[in-house]
Amino acid sequence: MWSVYLLRCADQSIYCGITTDLDRRIDEHNGLRAGGARYTRARRPVELVYTETCPDRAAASRREAELKKLSADAKRTLLKSDRLV
């Protein structure tokens, strides 16, 4: 299973990504393991604030693209939903 996730960065910005292992990926974003996105390296620490599962990588990538197109207000509304971590 793939997960689409949103992180709240230290500067209060929102980062969106996909992974098969959320714990590992969050550790990477926070610098506890090698890897992570260039965007989050400058905005640590990050906090997982939203996640949803997808059956495969293609579906996760499509959903990630949808989330990235949302306005800031729409993302805030989404964060108030029942998929909060």
C-alpha cells in the first residue's frame, strides 16, 4: 500500500509526498536518516498532519498531484477532516 501524506514544516508551510513507509520517510524528512526532500531540509522539524492510503503508486501519484493543486484554504479544510494523524 502507498500513502499520500502532508507535513507541516517549522515555517508552517505544507509539504505533500508519497511513500510506502511513513515512519521511514518522516525520519528522512527530519534528518534522522539519509534522504528527505530538499524543501523540508531547510524547514525542519516537520510533523505529519494528514495521510491517506492508495492501492498503488499510480493512484498515490495522482492523488498527490490533486493535493498539490489545492489552494491554501482548501488544504486547511482538508486538514480538519477525519484523516488527521
